[in-house]
Amino acid sequence: MADTQSNHSKGLLLTGIGGLALTVDIPLIKLADGNNWSILLMRSGTTFVAAILIWLVWRSLSPKAPQLIPGRAGLVVAALYGIGSISFITAVYNTSTANLVFILAFNTVFSAVLSWMFLRERPRPATLLAMLAMVGGVSIIVGSSIGTGHLFGDLMAVCSAFCIASAITISRSSGKDMGFTALVGVLLPGLVAAFMVSKTGFKVEAPWWIIFNGAVIMPISFFCLANGPKYISGPEVAMFYLLETVMAPIWVWMIFAEVPTRNSLIGGAILIVTLVAHSAWQLSEGRRRRATLARQPA
């Protein structure tokens, strides 16, 4: 019992660190003050180099180091994370931070739909209700951007959320360890960005912010969040992803005075309340099932 409690505490600590690290991603991108392709090139390059160095050290210390890209499924997952990264950076420069992080939270709905279609994992009625509520929340956010110049950025955020959900679905279907795949997947946007920078020129006013982001923040957040499920349940891990949805707009509000619109706050509140309520319901259901199994005779 003590070991179980210790592992649970370790899992909460890991995912808490990973979730908090992820909240400063967008503020660091904005602080670097550069054009989108230059930022994408530096962020992808430093993340890739950091991932390779971590993997090489791990491999030298243990023969059980995971593969960087496990087979064809790994290639597809890496490509999806790469496309998602391009869409994400594009959205950063074409919509508000609040819109971006609220819409990215929508990837849970995409994951449920894709799992239903391809993995035959039928959502429960409560999940379907949560999905409908989230569709409503995102519709409010995107609808308010029509005619304001933010619609393209919002659509890029939707594209990024869909790519992440697709990558998660394929990872679950393959059953392979994709721990380093998301980090290696940044090679694709890095190459695209390098080509674009060769045409448009390189411009980053404060490169140290984006180097710190790619070399430290991204590896920490991905490593911690990817290892959380070893110790705590999936719904508990998912709740820590909400830290970015809640905190990133606050950091940007404090640093850059970027005030979210009324519709963004309304739609975001719907998304957050729905996700927290659904995650809490999943945790409750999991405890109830474990209690039922514990009462059954061996």
C-alpha cells in the first residue's frame, strides 16, 4: 500500500512539473520576438538536438532505451507531430493566445471520435455530452473570429489539435513506445522552416528565449507528461494538460497585456469546466470499478 501511494505521488509530481513547464511555451515564443519561420527553425532545431543528446546518454547507460521512431507507425506519428508543430507556430502568429490554447484543448474530442471510428472504442453517454459541450465552446471562440482576421489562426489551431489527436490514436493502436517520437518529429518542421528562412531571411530579436524553450522546456514537458501514465491514471494525466489552457493566457495577459475577448473567455470557460468535470467523472468511474472488482471473490 505504501509503495502504491509513493508511486501515485511520484506520478503527480512528474505530471505537475510537465504541465507547468508546458504553460510557458507560448510566452517564450512571443518573448523571442521573431518571424514565425525563424522561431520554428530555432525551436525545432534545439528540441531535436536536445532529444538526440538525451537519447544517446540514455542508450549509453541502459540497453532498454526506447527507439527514436518505432517502425512505420512511428514515422506517421512523427509526421503528424511535425505538421501539428507547423500549425501551432502559425496559429501563435495569427490568433490570440486564449483562442489558441482553448482550441487546442479540443484535441480530447478529436481523440474520442478517432478512437470510436478506428479503434472501436465507443464513447460513453457522458463523453458524448462532453464532446457536444466542447463543440459548442469552440464554435463560440471561432465564430467570434470571423471577420476579425483571426479565423485563419483559429483554423490552424484546430489543425494542430487534430494532428495531436491523430498521433495519440495511432500510438495507442500500435502499442509501441513513442516517448521520443514527438521530439524527433520536430525535424520535419525544422526542415520546412530552414527552407522558408532561406527565402525570407532570419529574424529573432531575443534568441536565448527560444533556445531555452526548445532545449529545456520542451524536453522536460514531453518527458514528464509521457512518463506520468506509468504511475497515475490517464484521466489524472489529462487534467495536468489543462494547466496550459488555464495558465498560458494569464502569462501572456501579464507580460504582453493581451486581453482575451469576451467570447474567448466564455468559450474557454465552457471547455475548461467540461474537461475538468469529465476527467473527474472518469476518475470516479475508475475508482468505482476497482472497488467493485476488489469486493468480488477470487
